[in-house]
Amino acid sequence: MTDAYLNAVGTSVPPHDVHQSFLRFAATLLPDDRQRRLFARMADRSGITHRYSTIDTITDPAGAELDHDGFYRRGDFPSTKARMQRFEATALPLARDAIASLGSRLSGGFVASGITHLVVTSCTGFFAPGLDLQLVAALGLPSSVERTMVGFMGCYAAFNALKLARHIVRSEPSARVLLVNLELCTLHLQETADLEQILSFMVFADGCTASLVSADPHGLVLDRFHAELIPDTDPLITWHIGDLGFDMLLSGQVPGAIATGLGGNADRILGPGPAPSLWAVHPGGRSVLDAVAGALSLDADDLADSRAVLDKFGNMSSCTILFVLDRMLRAGLEPGTPGIAMGFGPGLVAETLRFRMA
């Protein structure tokens, strides 16, 4: 059967680096010095230096307005409707930037007329007619392009999008599938004094990737996907639509659950094949990467690409793993080099991909 290849990945982030300003703002939400000191220690150990947002923050963390547009105002955070309106207004430009980046990494550039399928992934914003149809019009894609939306699956959604693209190419070898993963996580900031929730907000950021999957034999070969449900963990990652944006819970118990789940199912998760030389693990946070490294006995440098993405961009939900794979694609690695990609999300589910360099 025809192999499917991840040919290239383009990436984009908004212009506003908000990480340091968020740390200053978060400290003003905590009620006492003990919690503020604990938060500062956790921030220092987060492994994150930069995170980007469509929201342009201001320099006074104690002020009433947290950004230049007044989108976030103390005591008057925006409704879910306002957040979705912001998503609709800002998603397309970021997606177009990612597609331009993709074109720069394809030898023939990005050729819209050759795209047969469009898969759009997001868990942070929804509207209709949606981003898929905006992209059809903006890029001049054929009106016959087949469109699919992968929505509200969280950080592991990229694996399901890649899985779908692989199925398409294996059944239709002439198919050329454009994947767009776009997440605007910072649209869902909450005004809270709950330390665990503030630590969750400290990790998330905005970003977008555009990828091409086809039967053209270059890039990464998508060999095998596997999903593993870790029992009795469903309360640990939740994502609900509230009146003031989407309410996310990322429990501090997630790293321990991942370590336990991987440790007991490593053979089934990794599957048959040569020992992986490359590890592309979704950087859900430093503690998540540490848990994976410990459970699978990885060397210190095995997760270097994942840690670099975490440091430079934070956790951008579903598009983050493709930032990691992009680094590997551009590294000029030896053909045939085997690898494992891995991500986690609500369930708690571990999604994995076995791949090799073409």
C-alpha cells in the first residue's frame, strides 16, 4: 500500500511575546506571599522563556486594562461570545503566515491548485462558515477541495489530523492534504486566584502550523499510529465551554499519570520496529517531558527538540508537536532514521506516531 509522507511543516506565531508580562500579572492575583513565592519558583523551573499571543499586553501588571485594546479588564473579563469574535478576526492572518512558511520549505513552493483535501484542527475557537472556508477563499483553493474539521480534541488533535491525512493518501495516492493546526489559547485566560489554574495559564500560548501530507517520497514516512487510554484519569484534563471562555483544568497529577501509563504499556505504545533514535514528545510542560523521559529511560538529549520548542513558544496545544517535527525535518537527518512522536490529552489518552526519515 502507498506510504504517506509528512513532506514539510510551516509555522507561525503572533507578534506579541507575553510570557514575562503574564508572570507579573499572575503574581497580582495570588492572595499571599507564600503563594507568590511558590508561583515564582514554579515559573523559574517551567522551562519556558517565551510565549506569544494575539493579545498585545501593556507594561503595568496592576492596571485595570491588561492589554492595549482593553480586551482583558480586571473585574470585567470578556464573554465567550467576545472571545470567539476575536478568534474569528485573528485566526486567518496567522494561518496564512503558516502557509507562507510551508511554501518556503517546499521545493516547488505552495501550489494551491494541487490541494485535494483540507483538514483544520482547533480546540480554542469555532465559527461558521469557518476557517476552512476562509482558507479556500483566501488561498484560491479549488472549490472541490474536501474539508474536514477536527475540533475540541486538545493537545493530541494533531495526531488525529495526521492519521486522517494518512488514511486519505493511502486510499487516494494522488491526494495532497493540507493540514492547518491553529490554536489561540490565550483567548481563554481567566481571572482567578487558584494557583493550579494560574500555573496552567502560564504554560499555554498561541501558534499555528501548516503541513502537507502526500505520497511524494520526502519528509517523514508516517508508519504507524497508536492510541492508549490510561484508565481512571478522565478528571485530570478537562475542557468545557463556560460563560467566560473555555474552562480548562490541567491537573498537577497529569505527569504522574503519564509516567504510570507509559511505564506499564511501553511495548504496546512503541510497537514493532527498530529502537527509536528520534523522540518528538508534545511539550505539555516541563514536568510532562520529565515524566516521559523517566518512564521510558530516555537520555538527557533525547527530548532536546521538545524542550527547545517549550522554551521558545510554550504549549500551543495541537500545533505544538508539529513545531517539534519541523525542527527534525529541517535538521538534515539520515534517511531511514526511526522516531516516535507522542502527545497527550483529555481521556487521559496517549497518542503516538512511529515515523522514519524519508
